[in-house]
Amino acid sequence: MDRTKIGAAAAIARLDGWQAAPGRDAIVKRFAFADFKTAFAFMTRVALKAEQMDHHPEWSNVYNKVDVLLATHDADGVTALDVDLAHYCDEAAR
């Protein structure tokens, strides 16, 4: 997987609803679900994919909302890995 830094601006140009994180080269998105159970199921699906990719999100969950922040730590910014995981998050949220 490509860990070449592309930057948040290039990433969000290829994504729907993602934004640049304030103060760092990262991308963020809030996902809202019907209830906690559905939000937790989303997190489980993404966690399994992240483990398979060896690329893990920073995230938080409050009831039916999941805030996801993606950046590649060893590249000190956004890479194609983040775009791939963001696309997966979007698919998993459907």
C-alpha cells in the first residue's frame, strides 16, 4: 500500500463529505446512524478492514455518532491509504 504523502486537499477532492482536519494534515468525517447498535456495527466493520490494511483510524463514538480522523502517522499526513480507508468507511456506513 502506498504511504506517499498526498495531503488532505488532494484526498478530499476524491471523497464525498470528508473535510480537512483543523491544524494537521488529516481528513475527518462524522457518521450518524439510527442508534448505538448500528454505529457500533459500523465501527466493527471498519476495525476489521483497518486491521487487514494495517492502517488504523483515530475515532470517537457517542451514542449514534462516529467521528473518524484519518492520517498516515509514518508519513506525517494523508496518503492513498487514508483515501482507501475513507472509501471503505463510506461503503460501510450505507
